[in-house]
Amino acid sequence: MEASHVSDQTKQFLQKVIGVGQKWLAEEIKRILDESTDEEDFFEEATLYLTRTEIKVRELKEAAEEITGLVS
């Protein structure tokens, strides 16, 4: 699916992703968009990707806090 053929809502979402300022994240979301068959598929895959990323980041944060003794 090409970014030029998406709804205004999808364009707004893509702008929010870019606005986060994390190039790697924007690249992954763009890859998901390119591989998606339609917007529903895109949002489903993007949501799954973001959820998996959130879990990984949370685990890393908890590990860092344990190492620095911020968590008992």
C-alpha cells in the first residue's frame, strides 16, 4: 500500500509517528505500510508492532532500574 493512497486519518497517524523523532520507528511503520494490503491491515500490524515494542522497552527499563537499585 502506498502512502499517497491513504485516508487523512492514516496520514495524521504517520505524522504523529514522524513527530516522535525516532527515525528507526518511522522506518518500521513505513515498512509495515508498504507491506500492508489495506488500511485495516496496516493498523492491525502497526498496533501489534507497537505493542511488542512497548513490552520490550518496559522490560529493558525494569532491568535498568533493577541494576541501578531504583526498584526494591
